[in-house]
Amino acid sequence: MLEQRPGDERVSGEEQDSGHSPASGELALLVGVQRVLARPAAVKAARGLSHFGEHSAGWFALGLAGAAFDSARRKEWLTAAAGAVGAHAASIAVKRVVRRRRPEHPDVTVGVGTPSRLSFPSSHATSTTAAAVLYSGLIGRNLVPVLVPPMLVSRLVLGVHYPTDVLAGAALGGAVGGILRRRLTSRKRTRR
């Protein structure tokens, strides 16, 4: 047994064995999410969402498809698609100001490559939430509860974001999407 002296910090058996301190705070939450959810099928699905949402390309493509198939509201679909891309751009601007590094800890498994080492806010969460809000207005169904939680959780499963990164990204995307959706709705009313 280790002798404890005044002023010495306690060292757990796990710390002695691994050579690193246990994760705490948000890192501990991230590690916990990965322990519970990071099964092969979940990681594969998370990677698919990651590739789909990279640079908001998948959401932009869906907006273009909406514009192609719904010619009566083509302009609204294109505006919504541009809104998803704009929300992504806004998240990049915030990242460059905040400059928070992505999670780094031996207990965090990173399951996908990232275009930068900056973490706050999650651009995937931002563009997904903006797209969900904007496309909900166009199809008349609330897509937010269906689209947003899986994307947010996927970023944690892949170990590339802290929980506050995804929550902040969702808030930013919701704000951008909400503002743009109100503008689209008010334009629609003034044309009648």
C-alpha cells in the first residue's frame, strides 16, 4: 500500500496501472458515452453520419434534391440549403475565435478523421440542426427530434467532440435555422 503524506494526492490503482489520470468532467461524460454506445454497429452508423454531414454536404444535397422535385418552392429549398451551409460557416467562424482543442485522453477513442483540431462548436451539430429546422418548415413535419439527436450522439461516439460542443452547435444551428425560417415564412405571406 502506498504511504499517503500530507499534501500528496491519492493515486488510484487504475491510475498506477495506466500511467494517466482518469478522465473528469466532460471527458468523463464522453468516455462514459463511448463505453455504453460505441459498439461496432453504432460506430459504423456514426461514421456514415459523419461523412454525410461533413462540410454540410449531405444537407446541401438534400436541399438541392428538394429544389429539383418541388419546383413550386424551388427558391425556398435553395435558400434552406444555403442556410445549412451558412450555419456550417458560422460554426467555423466561432471555432476560429474560441479555439478549443478536440478531446485528447487515452480513454477516448477517436473513430473518424477531422478537418481541423478545433472542437467548439460542432459544425455537424450546427448544420444538422439548421437543416432540420429549415426543412421542417418546407415539408410540414418536425424533423428536429428525428435528425438532430443521432448526429449529436454520433459526434460523441466517435470521440471528436465534448458534450458542450454538440449542444452549442445545436443551439447555433437552431438560431440560424430559426431566423432564416421566419424570413422564408414572412416572404411567403407577403407574396399572397
